[in-house]
Amino acid sequence: MQIEVKNKKQDFFAVITDVDIKNISNTNFVKIKQTLETYGVVVLKNQNINDNQQIEFSRKFGDLEKALEHDKLEGIQDEITRISNVDQHNNILPVDSKKVIYDRGNRSWHSDSSYKSIPSKFSILSSREIPDQGGGTEYIDARYALETWNKKKHKPSLEDLKQQICQHSIVYSRMVNTGDIFDESYKNKMPFVKQRLIRTHPFTQRSAFYVGSHCSHIVGWDIEISRKLIKEINDWIMNSGEIIHHKWSNKEIVMWDNRRVLHRGTYFDESSARRIMHRTTVAGDMPSYKESVKL
Ligand SMILES: [Fe+2]
């Protein structure tokens, strides 16, 4: 198993070759998990897998989340979040269909499941069919952003931000990014949830900003003032570190640690190109506002 780190300064983004997740030794599994927690993103090249093999590998990391109703496809397991413009009859969906518009919301920077009361640890995304052009995924390091938050330039200080709790919602983020796409009953099922603004990673003991597009405002603050600050933090994350663009090969896996990394999908021509991605998502242990923070 070979491990190459793309950004050594930030300890960010690793690429692993010469391993097959279908027949993985315990030693190599432990190495992959450590690599993921150390570098935030891990590409596993050449993984020709089906859903059952993806689920079996993903369960080694912990319990899996069930897909939301807009991420399901008839006939596939509940643990598979399907991000695709291809329907169950294998046809390209119209560009104005609900699913295509919903998936377009993933083009804003986010952390998967931050809108769930117990947010996820890891996402494990497998490419099943990819466009020739576009349809990549970009990653940015919210830990490096925190560690370079400039005391002179930025206010408030990390000490002030350390205790802040934010409200996250996918209804809010989709409203901003795609328009009003959910019906009332779905909106009622997806209320705001509380998450820490800064989280400390249990493995590395290093902290990161926990924001992205699902993060709406700070509890107890004026909404507009807190949204301005959240925007400033999101902008700083984009400007402080390296944005790594991953151009997908077919049949590979990218895994990332949602407690540290923000990601987004990039444009592709949804009217003519097919893109089929299957994600498994490793559930977290508790709401992040119950975690302790260390600076
Ligand atoms: Fe995502």
C-alpha cells in the first residue's frame, strides 16, 4: 500500500494506491483510518466495487447513516446516498427535475450531515459513472483556516468563538443555494440543529472551524451580525489554504473527515453527461455542541 500526501504543509489530502478494499487486512484498514484522520481526505485509487462491498468496508469505521428521502433510489439499500442525475430506469433526469436541482445544492461548500443533530464523521464516496468533463469534487481544510486565523486581522478571537453554538439546516442552505424546493412536511422534519462553531478532533486533538453552507447563524446573536461573521469565516477557509480539486477516475473512492474538511461538487453538463456517485456516511457519536473544545 502506497501513501502520497498532496499538501505536506497542511498535512492535507492523501492518495493511496495498491490496496483493494474488498480484501483488506486489518493492518491496512487501520492504516487507512489513521491516514484519513491525519490528512482529512483520502483517495483510494482503482476500487471496482458494488453497494454491498462499499457498505461492508464502510461499517468497519462505525455505524452508517440512512440516506435522506431525496438521496434514495428505488431498489438500493438505505445506507446508500445516491448523488446522480440518472434515474432508476437508467435515463438522464430532466435538468429541472427536483433531484437534479436538489443535487446542485452540493456545489456550495459544506460538511455532510452537519444539519443532522448527530453529524457524521466520515463520507465514503464511490464513482460508478463519471462525466468526461466536469463533475469533480473540491476540498478545503477548515483546520488550517483556524490555525491561521489572524489575531490582528480577525475579530472576534478564537477564545471568543470557542464557546459559540450555531444553528444548521439543509432547508436554510437549499433555500439560499437552489430556491424553495422542499414541501412543508419535509421542512417540519428537518428543523435547525445545534453544532459547535469550533470542533476539536478526537484523534488529532487539533481544532477546526465547523461551518459551511448549512450553517445559518449563531445561537443568541443577532441573525444578520452572526451571518456576516459566518461568511467571514467561510471566506477565510476558502482563502487561507489550498483548494484541492479532485478529478474523478471511474471506479475509485474518495473518503473525507467531515469534522475537518469542507467539500463541494463542481459543474458538469447535466443535460447530456451521466454522473452516478454512491456515498456511505459514517455516523457520529453525539451532537457536536456536547463536545469539549481545545484551542
Ligand atoms: Fe457532500
